[in-house]
Amino acid sequence: MNWNLVVHPQAARSPRHHVGVSVLGPLRATADFWDLTYEVSGATAVRWPLVQFPRGQRRDQLWTTTCFEMFVQRGSEAAYVEWNFSPSLHWACYEFSAYREPVVTALPKVVEPPRLEIQQLGDVLTMKVLVRNPICNPIHNRNGQNRNGTGPPSEVNSPPTEKGTPRALGFTAVIEELDGQKFYWSLQHSAPTADFHRLENWSARFDGSESTIQDRP
């Protein structure tokens, strides 16, 4: 399934690049991994963060320059998870209880870091993202233990519930061109300024019965 992202209409000028997202599907809410690809055409006009480590690390403020993002709503709740995937191979994950209200007790536990891979062919750059457990539910095994087989009861997961099933997805990107101009891309925009946290812009939704992603206009 594929989406062409839309640049925010208040950009200072027209971008010299375009952004698309594809999902290797069918993508189900209960799948162990989600397989995503972000694609940028006009890549030679973009300022790309340098890859400093063979494996990325968890870092904050990746969105201050070129960065790909994903927002996942938790069921019918206002809660959601934000993922940042940087071309530097660094990543971030944040949890919100409601619109722009971060859960301040702790960062969401990520059992396995997302796998990021960059490839450029001519003027097209792709970043493949393999992310496990994107809604950040605790991982459990058949014995009801956490992934390490030990740990306090708070780390033990129960089967997915309605509140833990993702219902809406938002794919977004911040792209900085070589002259420093930044462009904000999303499935759609509903505010005078770019705001990736607005639920109404997450127009990729899950079907309630099959939990299969649906592409909607």
C-alpha cells in the first residue's frame, strides 16, 4: 500500500523533492513487525544527516532536521505513540496520553530497536524501516513472562484488547533542503501551521473487523 505525502501549503516556496510512504502488507495491528519504506525523489536537493554509527541509537530532537515519522493511535483512546526515524539511523519513540500531552513517567519501553536501512539510487533515496511492536504494548511469551523470561509483574503483557489496538496511522516527514529551508509533509494538513500531532490528519486507518490497514483519501 502506498501514500504520497502532501507538503504543508504555507511552505515558503515549492520543494525540490517529494515524499512517499509504502507498507509491505497486508499490515495487521497484531503483526510482530511492520515493514515500511519512505521514499524521497529529488534527494540531491536534501540535507541528509550523517550516519555516524553502523547501528543507530535512541536520540531526541531528530525532527530538527530531515526525519521521517509515524504516529499510531491506540484504539479509540486519545493516547498515541510517536516514532522518529532519522537517515542518520538514530531513532526515537514517545508516548502521549492525549494531544501533545507526553507521558512523563518514562519513555515507552522498546524491546527491540527499529531496523533502519538507507539506500540511494540516482536522485531517489529510500529508507526501509522494520519496527517491532509499534504501539509499544509490553511483550509476553506463552508462559506469560516478559521477553527475558524474568522481571516484575508490571512487565508482563496480557492479550491485546480493544484499547490496545491501533486504529489510525499518521505518516509524516520533516525534510530540510540544502539551503536550510524545511518542508513539512503529511497525509493531509488541517491547521494553518504544520502540526503532525493532529489526529484528523492520520488518514490511514485500520478496519475494525480485520485490523488491516486501509488507504483512504
